[in-house]
Amino acid sequence: MSLQLHWFLPTHGDGREVAQPSSGPPPPGARRDVDPDYLRQVALAADRFGFTGMLVPFGMFCEDPWLVAAALAADTRRIRFMVAMRPGLISPVLAAQSAATLQRLSGGRLQLNVVTGGDADEQRRYGDWLSHDERYARTGEFLDVFRQAWTGERFDHTGTHYRIRAGLLTRPYPVAPEIFVGGSSDAARDVAAAHADVLLAWGEPPAAMAEAMGRARELADAHGRTLTFGTRFHVIARDTSAQAWQVARQLVDGMDPARIRQAQQRFRSTESQGQRRMAALHDGRTDDLEVYPNVWAGYGLVRPGVGTALVGSYEDVADRIEEYHRLGLDHLILSAQPHLEEAYVVGEGVLPLLRKRGMLAG
């Protein structure tokens, strides 16, 4: 399978730093507030360079991903929108209805990133009080109902979390959206093996990812299903390796030590196994952060979510991407600071090398 390369849409704002200071305003010019015109520029850049898709995130500080994707679908031609969603916050039949509408509006360019949620505090802000494993069990039932609805036939469902009578999606799109399930826990792998098309996990060194993928494949085989895999990294690519590592060092130098301490305390108490794995890569230290050649754990000092970045020259980054692809990862979601300028850097510096090697789809 060709590599599917995705970019990230910063609907929570963008900037040149990894995280804002623990107190006081950010330096002038460091932050860009969310703006529809700016998001359009980022999407058009990713579309121009031939990224397969674009992750549209979900979270308390993000704009609504369904609305953003619908708005940008009219301005773009090819790029797919990987809409992140939380299963516990929307009915599965209503989600199917929204997905079918967005498929029609975009010409079939919707993908679904099903994020079960690893931050208990954020889940409770939305009114969701289930435990980590209970949330994944609900995700499995949600996806079962979602796929039933997509048949376009009436159905009844009585389960632990949903009870539906004569459920119906009146206008299912001919092609169902590809379903990505994110997570690094056993519960996440169980749900992905039974219901997902793609299992997503945050970027780690290859050996750790190979082990996790092997366990998930065994589970999918037991269900008689085929599961593909994807991962997510930040990226710092420059003309030379020295230039890229200088950027990485500057990012660490600009991190507020108080912010690092706050973040590490929060990560140690999280329910998310993926978040704990990101924190374990550096254990709070600010030096010796290259955990594998060209894989840097500096983002995870202060930023929740993926904490690793591919760092190096264009050739270095292309080499590492090729290594992960050969490992069995068919989807790669990249992000960088700021997302507009770096879409051009990666689009002009790294993508041509990947195309020359025959790796990219399209």
C-alpha cells in the first residue's frame, strides 16, 4: 500500500513556539489566533502539495471539526478531511447522518478519527463520566451502530450504551468514510481490531511500534479482519541536519521550566496510556531527547498529545518516513510550527523525495 501522508489543521490556534508561557502573554508574533482565512490558507497549501488528508482535531479549545471541514471542503479539490470525533458526545445515528452529509458536500473526502478520550477532566467538562475502559467499550458499540446505520436499512439495537428503535439513515453516501481509531492501550487495540479500518498511535521508536502493531494484527486476525496502521509525528525539516537540530534546540530553550513541571505532573496522572508512553520517552529531562535517529521527544516536555518529532535534513526525514512505512505504517499525520509555512517546507523539501522513491499515493 502506498503511504498516505496527512497534514494537521490548527483549529486551536497556531504559533512558532511549542507551548505558551506558564504566566503572562506570549512574545509578540509568537501566536496566531484561529481565523477562517488562515485555516483556509493552511488547507489550500496542503491541497496544493498533494497531502492525502488533513486531520481536523477535536477538543475543548478547538473549533468544531465538522463545521470547519464542511467550510473548507468548498475551497479545496483533493484533500480529505480526517474529522476527529468523540463517540460519547454524539448519537451514532446522528454521527452517521452528519458523516453522510459531509461526504456529499465534499465529494466523498471524509475520514473519521474516532478519539475515545484519555483526559478524564476534559471528558467530564463535556459531561462524560465513564472510566477509560468503559469509554472504549462504548466506542465499540458506537461503531457497531454507526455501520448498521450506514446500510440504509431500518434496524433496532439494544446494548449497554445505546438503545435504538427503527434507526434509519435515509441517505447513506455510496462510500462509507474510512474509520481511524486512536489509542495505545489494550482496550484501544481491541476496539480497533473489531471495528476500525486503521489503528492510530502516537509516534514512538520503531521497535515499540512494531510490537504494538503485531499485537493488534493478532487481534484483527481473530476477528477475521484486516487492520492497517498509522502514526502521528511533528516534523522539523531543513536543508541541512544542523539547521533542523538548531530549531529543535531553540524550541527547548524557549520552554518555560514552570510549564515543563506543570505538564509532567499532569501527564503522570493521565488515564491515557499513549500520553504516559510519550512522557516516558524523556522522563522530564531537557537534554538527550533524540530517542532514535532523527526522532526527538522534545515536544512532549510541555505539549499533550503526540510528543515526538522527526528532525533532520529533508533526506533524513524522508529516510525515517521510509523506515516507518516499511515497518507497516501506511498513514502518517504530520504537523509543524507554524503550519502554513511548514506545509511549504515539507511540501517542497520532503514530498518530492518520497515521490521519487515511489512511496506516495497519487
